[in-house]
Amino acid sequence: MEVGFIGLGRMGAGMAANLLKAGHHVTVYNRTRAKAEALVADGAKVAADVSDACRGDAVFTMLANDEAVENVTLTAGGILDRLAPGAIHISSSTISVGLSERLARAHADAAQRFIAAPVFGRPEVARAGNLFVVVAGVPEAVEAVAPLLDAIGQKTFVVAATPKAANLVKLSGNFLIASVIEALGEAMTLVNKGGVDKRQYLDILTSTLFDAPVYKTYGALIAEEKFEPAGFAAPLGQKDIRLVLAAGEDLRVPLPLASLLRDRFLTLLARGGEELDWSAIGGLAAKDAGMTTK
Ligand SMILES: NC(=O)c1ccc[n+]([C@@H]2O[C@H](COP(=O)([O-])OP(=O)(O)OC[C@H]3O[C@@H](n4cnc5c(N)ncnc54)[C@H](OP(=O)(O)O)[C@@H]3O)[C@@H](O)[C@H]2O)c1
């Protein structure tokens, strides 16, 4: 397929490379042009601007946050202005339920199609083409882009015909991951201060009742205090908890744990954690207990 790809950060670069590997013709755009040029060796065409990346059957956005997606989509010369009738905007960024709803409406008004396709998996998973893709949108549009989603992920879950449902699932998933990170940080600090080795403790957890990727991946990062370089940056994690709380407010669903996580992220950022991985909230409990070396 002829496809545009906008946003070549930690996640987008690997996703675009896998679209190329699968044989699609990909025109890439990134605000910082050097990241687009890095994909030329893989066969990408570099777009001069956003509109240049909107000439194909579909265009992906994999951008940091709501503000970036709004900038690229809704301003003059953006995706909404330039995408052909019937062409599909595939939004893979983790954005708010509210923005997803607005984009769906705006694209429908312009006779274009919009699907939400947020992903689970960190940058190394994106590079390997092994993401889990959660999709929502009208079935014909979802079917039309299935080959693209197959190229970036190991499995696609179609959850609803209304795009915002996929964003809600993605946000709820990140809420769960952040909850696990916080709980692991607290439990590890407790046993470690009591004299038990953190790595041995993690081995016991992941060999028994907690044999899941989320415990293995984040448990190792917390045990090693390996919060740099960031795979998923702390400010983006904070953004996700903010969006979870906003969705809870809209739906009148109290989320006391999410409120706690919000404060944990604020603590991390206030203490200079802007550049760290979001798993660094899992290091706060050790600091609070006077345990950490870093
Ligand atoms: N990292 C993960 O593990 C992970 C996993 C699943 C989902 N996500 C989600 O995927 C999205 C991308 O994450 P990432 O880790 O790839 O982030 P990232 O490395 O920080 O990349 C962000 C991208 O957004 C662009 N951008 C930021 N603000 C912009 C603006 N105002 N206008 C135009 N472009 C702008 C950046 O361009 P520049 O290069 O010019 O800065 C870059 O291409 C986020 O929504 C994140 O929550 C991340």
C-alpha cells in the first residue's frame, strides 16, 4: 500500500521500518527531519511536510501527545486538509478519548476515515514488529488497513466500531502497568530493606505467581535501577495517567489508584526525572525508605 508515516520517535521509527520491510511504499515525516532521513536506507521516501505524507491510501500518526496530534492533523495544511476522500488516518499515539472522538468526527465530516490503533510494547518490541495492536473503527476501514497492522504487530485486537474505545483500552492498560510498577517498587523495597536480594526476590515472583512479561520487564528495570535511557519517557507516562483520570471523570468512575499514581509521577518529575523511563516511579519507594544508591 501507499502509506504515510508521521512521527518517527522511539516507537514510530521501528514501526515505519517494519512497514517498509513488509513491502509497503512509505513516505515518512518527522518534525526533526534527521529522524526521517535515517529511514531512507530502508527504502523510505522523505516528505517535505505533513501534507506530502498524506498522498497515499493511509497515513499513520505516532506522536507524543494530544497537542502534537492536533498540530499535525487539525491545523492548516495538516492531515485533515490534505488526506483524499476515503483515505484512512491510523492514529497509533496514546491520546485522550476526547481527542479521538473529535478526530473521528472531523474526518467523517471530510469524507475521510479514522481508526484508532494504539499499541502495547516498548521500542524494542516495535523494532521487532511484535507490538500488540488494539484497533477500533468502522469494520471496512479496519479491514482495509489489516496488512499494515500485521506489519507492525504480532496480533491485532479489534474492539469496537467507535475509535475512542481502543484509546480507552490502551489507557486502562497503561494504568495497570503503572500500578504494577508502583507495587513492585514498594514490595522490592520492603524485602530489600529486610535483607533479601532484589534479583532473587524477582526470580521467586516471576517463577511462581507473577510469570508475566510486565513483571519480568519492569521488575528487572526496578531491581537494576536501570531507568536510563528511557524506552518510555516519564513525562509520557504522566500524560497517560492524566488521560486515564480524565476518562474516569467523564464516565464518573473513581480511580483512587490512578490519583495516587498521578502524585508519584509528579514527585518523579519534580525531583528531576524528566529524562528517565517511566519505570523510575518504581524507584521512589526505595528513595523514600532511604535505600537507594542513585
Ligand atoms: N515508548 C513506548 O514504550 C510507547 C509504547 C506504546 C505507546 N507509546 C505512545 O506512542 C507515542 C509515541 O511515543 P514515543 O515513545 O515514540 O515518543 P518519542 O520518542 O518522544 O517521540 C515523539 C514523537 O512525536 C513528535 N512530536 C512531539 N511533539 C510534536 C509536535 N508538537 N509536533 C510534531 N511532532 C511532535 C516527535 O518529533 P521530534 O522527533 O521532532 O521530537 C517524535 O516524532 C506516545 O503517544 C506514547 O504514549 C509509547
